[in-house]
Amino acid sequence: MNWSKILGSCQGGFCGAPPYVYYDAMFQCENGPLIQVGIRRKNGLSEPPDGNGEKPPLKIDFNYFVPGQTFVGKGKLSLENGGSGALVTEGLAWLLYNGAGVVSSRTAWANVHVNGEYKGLYVDVEQ
């Protein structure tokens, strides 16, 4: 995957109105199979408070290039980068909603690697 294209997209963190540009990439979770996906930078400010420009928020679409393809039954992942100090608080808020019985998205934390290089911890919010 050409990571520099994703980093250079959406100047200032704002991608404008749909349709958004997705880039071709290969996705793997732990020791699972490699699958072809579409990936794009999400709208909104891209850098967390530490100024890490290599960690933009991401959207991964499992059936963008392969119609009908899913990953553990899901069509997309929404990876939040923890901007504005929300890496822990956002994930915990979703867990509290679910624990209280409120209908809401499930969430998990994910270590993200791109082309073998660790990019950081993200919050994965169910679509």
C-alpha cells in the first residue's frame, strides 16, 4: 500500500463530500488470511495532540474491491486515532454504553501496522 498517498490525501484533515477516494491495500488481523480491502483517510482533524502526522484516522472497507467480502461479519472498520486525547475515553465510553444496555456500537483497541511498521494504537468503533 502506498501510505504516502493516504497521508497526503485530505489536506488539513478534511476530505470534502463523498464520494471519497479509497486506495487498494491488503489487510491481515493477527495470523488470519491476507484480504484485499479499500482504505481511506477519514474526515476530520488527522493528528492527535502529540502531532504524529503518521497516524491519521482511517476507514477500511472490506468489500470495496471485493463485492460481498466481510471480515468477521463486518463490512467496514472505523479506526479512530485518539485525537484530542480520546484514545482511552472514547473506547471506554462505548464500553460503558454497551454495559448499561444502551444500543450502541461495539469497540476495541487495535495495534495498527502499515507495511510492517507500527503506526500506533487505534480505537476500532463498529460501523
